Amino acid sequence: MKVKLLAFDSMGVRSTATVVYAGGLRVFVDPGISYAPRRYGLPPHRLELERVRELKRVIYEEAYKADVIVISHYHYDHYDPQADFYEGKILVIKHPERNINISQRIRAAKFLKHKISLPEKIYYADNLLLEVGSLRLKFSQPVPHGPEGSKLGYVVMTLIDDGNYKVLHTSDTQGPISESVVEIIAGMKPNMIIDCGPPTYFEGYRVSSSDIERAINNIIKLLSIPSLETLIIDHHTLRDLNYKHRLEKVFIKARELGKRVLTAAEYMGKPIEQLEAMRRSLWQNLK
Ligand SMILES: [Zn+2]
Ligand SMILES: [Zn+2]
């Protein structure tokens, strides 16, 4: 099995685009990409927009070659409603009507009505077990987009199992913040978790300190899952320049247990470039 982390916040964009090659198949989870319209009261810097364009090209190249495309929920950093790469693919999408908030329900309906390329088959991901060739794709029940009862609705987590190794993409569960999601993840016995991390940069503003604290404690619980070897932390957490300090307890526990915790950029051997979090200095220094 080969895991390719194509575009993530540690690479300077908002995305969790992941391709897994296994059993002769390519599974693409969340082929979306975006940027923060405002950060520190500032619009995106030229470098951020260039990076979005660059990584969007990479996403398209990989998506055209994919056999299965998964959409965990309908936020633009996770799906691309304008794309023409769904044609002939197995498309697995978060249920467009159940366990979904109003804005995403509207987006999902539009997406399904106006798809510009026609998938071969569409499945609803919620609680689905799908066997494609020798691969088992297991999708979680809908789980909260962050805290229980979040206004942002629900996401679906994707487990890709080739019989030897299991990779889990947790989508925007944010740590997870919700305790019940930890139980679900532990039951899946993943070897690798791609974790979107808590939005520490929103602490005390859009997310409470107690939710952040719970998310960090929950990540530590994930490290204790016996099968787990590698934990990727990225997305929301990499919008905080201080993320290493914020996750100090996680890194200490990982060292203690001999488990690997790293960002998507590090996993792919690239430099960490938190362009969104650096936006203020980008505008000051690099006009
Ligand atoms: Zn989201
Ligand atoms: Zn997201």
C-alpha cells in the first residue's frame, strides 16, 4: 500500500486530499482545495493563491487516474463541485439528505443535479462497507464535524484496508473533539490515521478551551490504539504557527510509545509551509 498526501495545510493550502494505491486500485479521498477568504483580517496572499493553483493541478492529475473517489462532506476544501474528474468513477459520497446541515444539503443537491461528469456508480458512504477488487473500504456512521451537535453538521470517515494495512482518513472530526468518535476509530484498528486535528487557532473564539483540551486528550487516546503506527496531524491544527507547542503532550506520548506523529508535508518529505498562518508576515515582507 502506498499513501500519497497530495495537498494539506502544512503544504500551504486548505485541503486533506489523499490518494491510497493498494490492490492495483487508486482510492482518492476528498479531492477539494481552498484557502481562507480572511485571516488576521487579510485576504489571501499571492503565494497562497499560487500554491492553490499548483496543488489543484496535482489533485486533478491524480483524480483523473483514480478508480474510487470519496467525498467525506460538502465543504469546498473536501470536494470540488466544478470538477470533470468523476466521469466513469465509483463515487462514494456523504449522504446528501440525512445527518447533514442545511448549507451542505443544498450544496449536495446542487452537486448531484448538475454534475458535469457522470460517475459510473454513486454510493452513499454513511455506514457503508464496500468491496472493490481485493480492497475493503469501510465508512463510518456520520460523525460530528468537531464537537457533538456542531452547526457544521457531520462527516464520514474512510478506512482503506488491503488485508495487510489499514489507513483511516478522519475528515473534519477535529482531533476528534467527540469522545464517541474515539471509540469508533479504535474499533476500526487502523495502522495509520490521517487526522485533521483541532482548530487551536480558534480557541476561546469559535471553539471552547475545553473542546480543544478534549481533542488533545483524544489524540493521546488514539496513540494508545495497539495497531496504530503512524499518526498524521494536519489541516485545522496546521493553521496555528504554535502547533508544536500546543500538541506538546501528544509528542511526548508518541515518543513514550514509539509511535510516529508528523504532518502531511513531513510524511511526503516536503518542507512545512503554513502559508495561511504566515499570512500577516507574507503581506508585510513579500509584497
Ligand atoms: Zn469541513
Ligand atoms: Zn476541512
